[in-house]
Amino acid sequence: MTAATKFTLTEDRIPTHWVNLLPDLPGEPLPPLNPGTMQPAGPDDLTPIFPMELIGQEVSMEHEVEIPEPVRDVYRLWRPTPLYRAHRLERLLDTPARIYYKYEGVSPAGSHKPNSAVAQAYANKEAGIERLVTETGAGQWGSALALACSLFGLECVVYMVGASYDQKPYRRAMMESWGASVIRSPSDTTESGRSQAEHTTGSLGIAISEAVEVAAGNEGTNYALGSVLNHVCLHQTVIGQEAMAQMEMAGDEPDVVVGCVGGGSNFAGMAFPFLRRVLRGDAKTRFVAAEPAACPTLTRGAYRYDFGDTVGLTPLMPMYTLGHDFVPPPVHAGGLRYHGDSPMVCGLVKAGLIEPRAYRQNETFEAAIRFARTEAILPAPEPAHAIRAVLDEAEEAKQAGEARVILFNLCGHGHFDMSAYDAYLAGKLEDPEFSEADMEAALERLPDAPAIA
Amino acid sequence: MTAATKFTLTEDRIPTHWVNLLPDLPGEPLPPLNPGTMQPAGPDDLTPIFPMELIGQEVSMEHEVEIPEPVRDVYRLWRPTPLYRAHRLERLLDTPARIYYKYEGVSPAGSHKPNSAVAQAYANKEAGIERLVTETGAGQWGSALALACSLFGLECVVYMVGASYDQKPYRRAMMESWGASVIRSPSDTTESGRSQAEHTTGSLGIAISEAVEVAAGNEGTNYALGSVLNHVCLHQTVIGQEAMAQMEMAGDEPDVVVGCVGGGSNFAGMAFPFLRRVLRGDAKTRFVAAEPAACPTLTRGAYRYDFGDTVGLTPLMPMYTLGHDFVPPPVHAGGLRYHGDSPMVCGLVKAGLIEPRAYRQNETFEAAIRFARTEAILPAPEPAHAIRAVLDEAEEAKQAGEARVILFNLCGHGHFDMSAYDAYLAGKLEDPEFSEADMEAALERLPDAPAIA
């Protein structure tokens, strides 16, 4: 084979700036709302839990934000990440499509999450903060923040969703190896936790409430969120910028960019640099967002203002939502089990620029196994959703006899998800259904916020 | 920081040849012995379980062996691997030493093992073999062979040491995800397994006996070994060759090369290309081999002819040994729990060219945690032994005020070893002792083979 498999950038090609898509978005950005007054939230609403630097990034209308050198210095531990041409998968599928993937699993935490964790830890350290508190579902974000805090000398406390805490002791051990304290949520360490004690297996929404409560109530302690917010999507754009340079090396231009969506950060990180080209009329790329059918926020949710957490401590955000107290069925893609999504991603779906698709759990694992047996990497359950969408795109290209160029974000490996593979191979993987009735009930409990025009 | 952290080679820098150290070794190579006749073993002794291509590599006196293009094509999925300068660790240690490490954990199986697994699977596929049988302890080798077989369309059967099978269900699931069948050893599927049924937790030696028995007794089925043999060490030399090119990029030359030793393959892979320079008088590098104090083959074993397996089915090899039926205490570095070692590595220790050192389990995990909290990567328990030796070298350099250049092989990550980290952090990690009495007893049961001059 003559064509390259792997497109490798040297260390000096790590981006110097993050790409901020906010000023390129059509229309005026919708502000978050103060949960008490339902009025637009300002910096004062956020200073108890975030440093000014990140609040500034959250609302910045600059097209690019410079990456601080100490952050780039940590990025050097694993970035630039490789971009692959999936020759073997293409042959298996007998498709004329050319399939490329960016692999973020080479980070020490095994996913894209450290791209933002490092930026957040640094901004907080610079602001004199001593401790960060966060939540984690599957454990990817908690691991990433534990790692980032260990590198910048910050304490780290992670509220881990009860069901994951019980099922994934190795993720907990990973966070503890990097020096973090891990607390099972709901816990009795917070009012939020005590008020939700009957939900013994916990949820991401409850764990967020606990972490926000601790950050808001303690001097020197801040909160860190691993997805959803604008500044998190911003930090992840190193992915798409590198991918763009690597696609140039490959001499190809993507016709379609695919990613999975939970809170939206890995999708945004890959897609936003390419989306800016489309918004400026310089390209005609399509974008596909893959989500679990058991938690189909983008395909079935209501486009409304809603809280980011279960208890209702966070500002309200304009997004597709299944209701802030909706508890998604226990699918293994824990990182995709969130009732809402990034407001920026949601706005782009609403505008028709991103096409959402929902997939069942078993069909995503079937795709993951086909990928692993040809491309060798065992994907995490979250990007397995993206792979499922890629197989469909490749099949469409085959039917159409079209040399479609597909690029997707393989945002993490599945080393901590082998029990799910085990269940799939044994034919015992549940395929839980989304309950329209549960969602309807959850939507009835939405806060009384203004409708979105 | 201006100095680079990561030295990255492009895909075209994957070596085209493996380095064969055999013709450069001092003295005549000692032949393996037929276990029945105690006479030098020839190709006929090996054809029932190995293809001719690998037997040829085992005894080759060529200085270099060309890597088949389909093998290099698979290497492209993760090679070249990165080489790092450990700036952060150096600062933590406040040492004038410059520390570099080659990271093999980026392979899809998480260790260096696929370098040989792919070469072996390809050679067997070319010879018309349909199925490979092997053993695995910690699971690194079994995973690697399962992966390689999936890529070349071979069946794969793995006999997994009972204790690991029970403690590491996720390693089993990984092998099964790549399509392998995994059998708990000792099993009732072989005579060897039935004869050792009382050793319920199994051992690497027993699992080897089972796999060799199946391979020898079935047409179209061969055996694959993950370490010890010359051809396995040969395949791993891609590591040292890449490292040499990367050290040139860094503008440094190692004063000392460090690796852990179980069967010897990762150590040989890193060291042999550098050792060849020393043997030819072109360099004065030192070499340090780190092993567990609970299984101190190189530091405490007898230099004798012994079997590679427990039952006594394999040829006898000249090596340091603790006795082929010695069962090492259950330390977490399962990949280092082997009674013998690569004959080539043993000969070099005997000749004084490699300096062996033994470390206790707790001190290796202490080193691993210090590494993880500065360099971010969570090492497997096996290379944690190498890290322990590196910390000692760096401290010596500090005492001597010497800018010593240290290079080590970080041969795998610890994602499947988090229960060991968990035990260490909880202060519950056992620190089992080597039993001189057990070894003496095992040595008394050595085969009646000629002494080594």
C-alpha cells in the first residue's frame, strides 16, 4: 500500500489559538438566564464558581483566543494527536468512500477531555484558586480534571454518578492515582445530594448540583464543567484545527464531518473550525451529530430554556432538552446521558447546519466491533455512535457510487468500558428504550422561562 | 519552555529491517537442546509448532532481517511511537540528569507486544496456518496476538493463567472483542492442564505447556510465544531503532538505557540496537535490567539449561532460571512473573554487559505514582520497575552533579492494572518475598542437562 495510513504533525503544529465560533453564528446569541430572576445572567452570576478568564471566554466575540503557553506546554504531552485514513475499514465495507478519523484516545486520560481540563485548571490556578470541584458520569471528564489538577498543583474533588462509581472502580482508581478525591453521588456532603437521596444510582444532573453547591459555598474553590458551555467547546477546537492541517496533508477535503454528542464538546471541537468555513461561504461540508436513541436530546427534545443541573442551581440555557430532571436509561455511553446539549450545537441544529441522528445501543456496539477488528483501536461506547453513523454514510456512498470523504472524531478508547463489550459479545446487552411519557412528565417540570423565538 | 517534549517521527521512518544482535554476540551461541535427547535441537524439533520463516529468524546470523511490507503496513497503525523528554519529572527530582522515555503504550493493545504478534501472525498466515495458540499472564501478549490474528484473518486461542482470568475479566473481554477464544488455565482441554489441575490459579509455565501441546497435536495450528525467543527479541528492535533516530533529533546520546525484564523482549527491543554499538566499540552505554524482587531471575537465578514451560515440552534453553516449576509470588507485574529469561539477554548479563537490579512491589508503585503525577501517563506495573531504576539513576546523577542522559522503555500503560493502583493507594498492596527455599527445591528438579561452560 502506498497511501499513508497516519498523518502526523510535529509538536510545533499544536494550534496557538482556539477558534471561537460565536461571532460567526447567525443571529444574536441567546443569553443564559439567572435562575432566580429569569433575566439575562451576567458575569456576577458566574463569578462564585468560575474565574473571570473563563467567563470572558464564555461570552467572547473575538474570532480567536490565544492559548496560554503553559497550556500548550501540557498539550505537548500528547498533542498533536494522529489522524488516520481507515484503509482497512474501507476495504471491509467495499465502499468508494474515503474515511478518516482523528484519534483523541492517545491522551493520558484516554479521551479529548484533557484539552479543556488543562485550560480550565490553568485559568483557575492563575486566579489563585486552590481547589476544583466537578462531576463525572462515565469517568472521562473526572479523570481529565484529576490529571490537569495534578499537573498544576490544584486539589481536585469529583462527584461521581453512583451507578458509575459502583460499576467502574477502575475509573475511580485512575482519578485517585492522579491525586483526586472521589465522592459517590448522591452524597450526604451537600444539601443537593441529601435532597436527591432516593435516586440511589444518581445522575449527571444531581452530581452537577452537588459540585456547583460546594464551589459556590467555599472560598478558594471553583467549579469545572466538562462540556456544554461555550468555553469548553472553544478549548476543544484544537482537534478540528489539527484535523484540518492533517486533511490538507492527505490532500482531501471532508464532505461530511461526524461526531457523537452528549454535551457537545468533542463534536464542537472537531466541527467548529470546519463549520466556520461553511458559515463564511467557503465550503459546503455536511455535519452529522450521533446520539443515543435512549437519550435523544437533539432528535426528540424540546428547544427551550432549561437548567443544566437537576436541582436548578445553574443558569438556564437555551437548548434542546429532555427536561432537567429526566433520568436517561442506563446505556453504557455514560458520556452521552445528559438531558441537554451545548447551546451553540443546539442553535446550529435548529438552524439546519447540523443533522442529528439517534442510534440504539446494540447497533453502535456492532459498529465498534467491526471497527476494532479492522482498524485495531477499541473505541469507547460514545464514539461508537459516530462510527455507526460513518458506516451508514459509507454505505450510502457505495449505493450512490460516490467517493464521499468522511471525517469523524474518535474521541476516546474503550479500555474502561470492557464490561459493556463483554455484555455485547455475550448477547446480553440491554437496548433500553427512550420513554416519551417520562420526557413529557419532565418537560412539565421545566422552569417557567421565556420561550425561545 | 523552549526544549521539545515529544520527538515525533513520520510514518516513513518506521524501520525497514529488524536488528539481529546474534552475530555480534561474543563467543559461539549456545544451542537449545531437544528435551528428549539433550542434543542440540534443530529445525525438526521446532517445525511442529513454528513456521520455517520464524525458525530461520531464530537462528539467523544475518545482521539485519527485512521487515515484510504487510507487517510494516500494520505497524503504521501506531508506529513510529513517540519519544519524550521527561522535563516535568526532571524538575520534580531536581536532577541534572536528562531523562527520555520511549512510549509503546500507544499501540491498540497498550504495550510493545504487537510488534512481534503482528510479525508472527503474518509469518504463520504466509505458511498456510489457520490458527494460532498461545498463553497469556497479565493479558498483554494475549491481547496483542488476538489483535494481530484479527488483522490477518487467523483464528486465535489463548490459554490465560487462571488467577489473571479471574482477576482481569476486562483483558479477557478485550481479547474476545478482537475475536479470540480465551480458555482458563489449567484447563481440562489438554493433558498438560489435567496433570496440573491441583495448581488451580495456574502459572505462565503451565499455560505454555497447554498451548504448545495443542499446537503440536493439531494440523494447521501453530504456537506463538510473546517473549524469550531470539525471533521475538528481533521483532522488538523497531523500538530501539526508532529511539536512536529520536535521540538524534533531541541531540543527545544515552549514557544508560533502562528497561524491565520478564522474558526480555521489551528490554531487548530497546537495548539491542544500542548494544550493537557497544559490542562494536562505537559507544560506552550502560544497560540496566529491572526485575521484581519476588521473581529475581537475573539477580538470583542459576545460569543453567532449563525448560521454557512447566511440564517440559519445550526445548531446553541456556538461561538464568529459578526452576521451570517455580511459581513466583502473585505480584501485579504479571508480565515479569517468569522463571527464566531470554537466552540472549541472559548471556549479556553473564558477560557483564547488562546490569540486573531487583525491586520490591511497593517501591515500584511509588515510582509509578510519581511518574503519573508529573508525566501524566499511568504506567503498567512492569515498566514501573524500569521507572524505579530511573529514579535511582537520576538521584545518583544528582549526587555526582552529573548531567547523565537516561533513556528508558515505557513499554505499556496501566489501564488494565488499576486494581493494583487501588490497592497501593489504600496501603493494602502486598510485598511478597522471594523464597530461596522454594527456588532451591525447584532447581533440584531441573532436567539432567549439560552444564554451561
